[in-house]
Amino acid sequence: MKKLPIGVQDYKKIKEGNYTYIDKTKYILELISSEAPIFLSRPRRFGKSLTISTLYYLFKGEKDLFKGTYIYDKWEFKEYPVIKIDMSDNTLTTYEEFIKSLYDKINELYKEEELTPTTDDLPTMFGNLIMKLSKKHEERVTILIDEYESPILEHLNNKEEAEKVRRFLREFYKKIKSKDEYIKFVFMTGITKFTKTGVFSALNNLNDISLDKTYSQMLGYTQEELEENFKEHIKETAIEMKMEEKELLKNLKMYYNGFSFDGEDSVYNPFSILQFFKKRKFQNYWFESGSPSFLYEYIKGKKIRYEDLVKYPVSELDFSTREIEEANASIFFTQSGYLTFKGKEQYGMEYEYLLDYPNIEVKNSFSKMILEANYELERGKIKEINKTVWKAIKEKDIEGIIKEIKRIISAIPYNLHKKEESYYHSLIYTILASAGLNVTAEELTNLGRSDIVIEFEDIIYIMEIKIDKSAEKALNQIKEMKYYEKYKGKEVYIIGININSEKRNIDEYKIEKI
């Protein structure tokens, strides 16, 4: 059984070290035929650095490393000079430290090639390096830049510092266009998409493939890739967890699939899958490997609610009209991977994308953070809530769940309450999602979401929430709209809830079994 490449981002190490490798070179062959510089944005830990590494060895002409891959007999392997820079691998604490760190890095590239810089100006040094390398090797240069905007993201809460870094990077990357005659291929990655007036404003020939359907499954694992490349891991894990393989795959899909970059096709997060097969238990691996302290402050500062994030569809243009620190929360969270495309609608020549959490892992962790940051619930209390709700749902104790929801709502400071149906809809959804339940808000349209559905094993719970009306009216809406029809053959409970805006809590509920 091949080893799991956890934390291994070097293509050569993976191939020579008997690690599992998902062959993505079919996409790479398509990429390298491009004359224009290429840009791809993806969330963290999605395989961007491995893609950069694969391209590095490809352009270094190391054909033997590609035996058994799609590209092996389809590409003329020869060595090109390569400039590879990881912008996140710099000291980013301050602008000055970043500049010094990058200066040392560029200097090192000069030394490796036995070249001498003739200036201290970093953008000029970069441009000269491209030209000198090309002339020395009598070949055009390949440029690979990973995490292009990392120095900006480091200062997302400091607009002045972020803008200082942005101005510098604009001049630095401008050299890619001015030295075009010396360049063979350019590939750049990042978490956030660029804006027309931002870092890449001079690179007007840049080909952004971030939302291109052709490359939507280039990073991450498809269902087919998962089942084909992890057969033995699936088999052994299913035995250890005392599950049928079919049940294991179903759970893996719910927990770790769902990331979509075109609104149609989806992929698994590779980091979570590798960690899962190593530890053989369902945990929130990807989310917890990030920077929750920063997220906490962002959610708290902007008073983020679930409803606010998913209520309105977004267009492709929404991703490139504002710099990331000024973008709407839904745009920021989509680019970061905490939201994803769950469908798309076409209007003439334009597409609009519907947003939601990608899977249970993200939904669960993000919901806990919203409860803590936005509703001022203590972490210990959230943990207690999660256990109580989970136990109640397992025992089909619907009244117990309602009782717990009421208790939580009463613990929220009165000044945070809003006399809006959407406020309580978001809150109840977030409480249930924080417990790790497979909860969804139906009717993915720009009119909002009208009901909450919990799927637990073969049991379905459908909730409808009203404010200052009646539980009967809520229940009748479920019946009239026939929300339960798609769940025929399963045990279905419908629950009508009414919120009293003066009491700021549930004052009536009704339950029926369909």
C-alpha cells in the first residue's frame, strides 16, 4: 500500500518515495500550451504548491519522474531555466521585513546561476534576472510564482500596510510583461482572484482559469480519483471503523466533498482526505489547520450570519471588482474555501453562482465560530450544546432539541437579537450545524431559504420558522409547499416553529409525522 503524502508538496519526493500520486498531468499538458501567463486561485491546502512543483520538474526536463503519467509521451522534455518563488515563504510581519526577505531570495537565485545583480531595486533585479537567465541558457525562461498575494493577506486588517505591499507587488510583477520576449511560460497561484486595477493591472494578457470549467477539477480529488487511488485505504478503514465500504464513501462525501469551482463539478479537499485515512476518524482536519483567530475577528467585526452569506447569488465580476480587504464577506469566504458554488444560473451571457458551505466539516466548524464570535456564546457552552443536540437527534427527541434551542437563544444578549425571521432562521440553522448534523437550508434561490432540513441516518426533520404568527401556519406551509415529497420512503417529521419577537424566543411549536 502506497504511503499518504501528508505535508509532501515536492513532486520528485512523492514519485521517488512511493507515495500515492493523483495524476493531474492531463490538465498540465493543456496549461503549458498557453503563450499567455496563467493564473489560478484556490483555497489553502488544495494542491497549488504541488502543481507548481510538478511544473518545475517538467520544465527542468526530468522525464523519468513522469513515467506512468499522462504527459510522459506527449511532451518534448528539455531543460529550461526556471524561476520559482513562493511568496508565502518570506518574512511577512512588516513591509520592510518582507522586502528584505524577498531581496535575499532574489539574490540567492542570482548566486545559484553564478550571475551578479547590477542594482538593488527589487523589481529591476527580477526583470534583469529573467533576461540574464535567458541569455545565459539560450532558452526562454519559465516563471512559477506560488501564493502571489500572501504578503497582502498577512495585513488584511491593516489597509495601509496592505496597500503598501500591493503597490510594490504591482511593480514587481510588471516585469513579467516587460520581459515577455525572454519568457517561455508563466504560472501563478493564489488564494484570492486579482482585480483589474490591483497587483496584475499591467498584465492585461493574463489568463485567469480560476472559474474555468476545463480546470475546475484540476486541484482536489474527484470521486473517481478517490475510489481508484485509495482502494486499499478505503477497504482497511471500512474494516477498522466497522462500516460497509458503501457507507464509508457516503460519509466521506458528506464530510469532505462539495468544493466546486464552476457550480457543476465538485472535488474533495485533499488535505482532509489524507488526514482521514491516516487517523481513520471523522474530524474537521482542513478547517482546524487554518487560522481561526483571524477568522474569529473577521466574523466578529462584520457580524456575520449564515443568511447574509448565502442569500444572494454572486457573479464572476464580483470576484474581481474589489480588493480582497474591501470585498463582501461572501466573496472573501468563497475564495478562502469556507463557501463554495452550489449551482449556477445564466442570464444572457452572464452567470450567477449560488453559495453555501461545501460540506459538513466546514459547516460544523464555521457554525461554531459564528456562535462564539457573533452570538457571544462561550466555547464550553457550545460544546455542551453540541452534545445535547446530538443526543436528542439520535433518540428522536424533537421536543428535547426545541428545548435546547430555546435555552441557547435565551443565553444570547438581548441587544444582539433582531426582529427578523431571517435572524432566527440563521441562528437555529447555525445551532444545528454546529452540532455536526447534516443540516441544509432548502430553496437555493435569491428569494432566500424557507426551511431547514436535517438528515440523520434514514430520518428527515423539516423545520419551518415564523415570527409573530403561529406554529400551525408554519406547519401548513410545509404541507402546502410539499417540502417532504422528495424524501418519500424515509421517516419524515415536520416541525412548525413560531418566534415571539417580544420574548425573543420560541413560544410555540408543532410536530407531525408524515
